[in-house]
Amino acid sequence: MRSIHTRLLTLVVALLPLPLLMGGCSTNAATGKLQFNTMSRSQEVALGSQAMPGLIEGYGGEVQDERLRNYVSAIGMEVAQGVEEEYRDIPWEFTLLDSEVINAFALPGGKVFISRGLMERMTNESQLAGVLGHEIGHVTAEHADQQVSRQMVIQGIAVGAAMAASTQEDASWTSYGVPVLVGGAGLFNLKFGRDEESQADALGMRYMTRAGYNPRGMLGLMEILQEASGGGGGQPEFLSTHPLPQTRIDRIKQKLKNQYKAETADPSFITGELRFQQEILPMLRAYSHAQPAREFTQGELVLLASTERGCWCPACCGGGSD
């Protein structure tokens, strides 16, 4: 199936006007890789803003405790200060979702989300910095942007959307892009490959370290996810969009040993275990216990049903695992 999609994309791209192709290819400042992305910065921001409300609703809304929301936002903004200059004008937003589902994801234009269920599994602040840095890495590497651009090309609408966006408001673009990002149940609809995930891991370690966090937090995060995936309750939803092969963990360990050896051993790099365990986790648990029982959203029910079947990808769970 992947080879068929690749051939189809190659065929469609071959038929596109040269100016569009040239305009869509550029070197990414974060990764140093040549990429195909037909969206401008304003289109990225508009697309993320348009998709954001539906995803918040699909994952149970925001946590209502302002202290917890502000805490996540403050850590996210600290980590986002380490992005490359080309991405510092992005209007970063960090949302704590009121959902027990273990998940985190990001939209184009700097919209980053983490669930209460994932945060409750953490033991220190550097792990939170790691997951937010990872999602920031998806944004700066423009992974979602590239998938949206490719899907539009495959669907044969990239030319029309690009032309409309050049003469009309960015809404002309978002009307095509939002359905690619958001599934019918209000779920994050994209799945990244192993190379993209490893790339986001590396960028996340770069950004969290620049913010003064111990990069071992990224390894701790992966160990939490690995443990959760073997806990008997089905795969964490995070793994439906963030596959976690052992090779990713091994690459992180190699980076800690070779690239970040000094930072890992330097006590001035923040772990934040005491603050997180004495202040943040009690607030999270108190908030969870105080919430009245509520029905799961349609999106959460889809996630729970798919993970009970051992499927890593609810969007493609007709039966069996991905």
C-alpha cells in the first residue's frame, strides 16, 4: 500500500506546475533536510487554530485548574525558547487536556497538547519538558505540514488550494487541511513514521537542554511509555501516533552517552523531581478525584476500544493491530 501511495504521489507531483514544486521545496532550519511543504507560516497558524477547538472537544476539554494549565504552559514556553530563529515567531500554545487517555500531539502553527493521563504518569519536570520538546520538534520539523501537503497533492487539490490562498484568506487552505488533521471523532488523525519520531526525539532533547533541563528526561518519558504499553490495558494512545520501537530508546541512550554526556552529569541541568512530586502531582491527583464522573467523549471511546484490541492506530482499526 505504501508503494502504491508513493507511486501515486510521484505521478501527481510530476504533473504539478514547476513554480508550485519549487515553492514547496526548501531546507528545514531545524533538521537541515530538504522537504516538501506548500504552506506558508500564516497558513500553518490558521490551520492549527482552526483544528484546535475540535481536538480539545474530542479529548474531553481542557483541565479547568488554572494553576496546572499555567504550569504546563510555562514549561512549554521555556522549552520553545530554544527553537531555531526561523520558528520564534510562531504563536506557541500549550494545552493540558482533561483526559485519562495517555497522549500528546501537536498541530502546525505551534499548538501543542498533552493529556492529564500522561502527565500523571510522570515523576519529574524534565520528563514533561521532554514530551513538550518532542512535540515542539514535530512543529519545527514541519512533520504535520508535510503530511497535509502530500495528502493535498494526492487528492489533487494542492494547485487549487495554493492558488486560492494566494488571492484569498487562509480559510481557503484550512477548509482542505483540517479534515486531514482531525478525524471524525475529533481525534488527531496523523501517524508519524519511525524516522520522524526519532527526529522529534532529537529535536526535543536539543530544545529541553537549551532550556536547562536534564536530557535524561526524554529517556524517562520513553520508559514510562514502554511500561504503559506492557501494562495489559492496551497500547497508550500516544503510541498510535508515536510508535515506540526499541531503536528509538537505543538512539536516545546513545545521544545521552555521546552528545549530552556533560549535560546529563551536570547538576545545574534541571530534573525537577522534588517540585513535581510535592506540588504538581498532588494538584493533579486532587483535581482528578474532585471531578464528577462524566461520560467519555466519542473520541475517547474510539481510543479505548481500539487500545483494548491492541491496535496502535484507532483510525485504521477495522480489526487486528497496526
